Amino acid sequence: MAEMRAFLVTVQQINEGVLQDDMKKVADAARKVGRAAQEAVPVSLMGKLPLDFKKLGFDTHTRFDALALDAEQFGDKEQALGALTELMQNCISCHAGYRIDLVME
Ligand code: HEC
């Protein structure tokens, strides 16, 4: 859930960066939830997650890294917003398909 809140913060920061014409802010925000952030997931949790779920999660982190790189290299605001809009399909489809339920044992 902390990872999810970080995603949300990043989406806001990317929008803000674009509005302020600050592509460094866009790149920094995107990189914070890139692949490096994903390594923080504990092995015990990783083992319990369905494969498709992990693929979607992995793809989302990868797309944020790509967005960061493009923002740095090209500084193209429209491209950044386009990439964000596209990757947010991942947020939507994962939320549509999965939930986390507490199981009392
Ligand atoms: C691989 C699956 C997956 C992807 C991709 C994903 N999420 Fe989530 N997210 C979840 C699950 C599962 C929950 C828990 C939902 C539940 O149990 O009802 C969640 C919950 C959340 C929450 C609520 C957190 C809380 O504290 O309650 C936010 C905010 C959120 N996601 C934002 C995002 C955003 C923004 C993205 C895309 C950038 C995203 N998520 C991508 C699986 C995903």
C-alpha cells in the first residue's frame, strides 16, 4: 500500500512538473517509483502474488523509468503526459482485477 501511495504522489508530481514546465521534477518523480523502488518488496510477499499481477506491477515500474529517461533526454511535456496516460491503464486494469483481502488465520 505504501507503494500505491507513492504511485499516487508521483502521478501528481508529474502533472505538476508538466504544468510548471519543470521536466527535472517530472523525471525525479517518475524515477522514485521505477524498478529500483520495486526491489523493496519482501520475498515473502513476492511469492504470494499471482504472475499476471507481478507482470503488471513490473511493467508499471518499467514505464515510469522510461518516462523519467525520456523526460530528461527530450524534455517533451506532451510525450510525458502521453506516457503517463498510457501507463495509468495499468493502474486501472490492475485495480479492476485484484484486491487485497485480510485473511484471519
Ligand atoms: C499490479 C497491480 C497494481 C497496479 C499496477 C497498481 N495498483 Fe494500486 N493497488 C493495487 C491493489 C491490489 C490495491 C489494493 C486494493 C484493494 O484491496 O481494494 C491498490 C490500491 C491502491 C491505492 C490505495 C492505497 C491505500 O492506501 O489504500 C492507491 C492510491 C493506488 N492503488 C494507486 C495506484 C496508481 C496511481 C497506480 C498506477 C500508477 C497503481 N495503483 C497501480 C494494485 C495495483
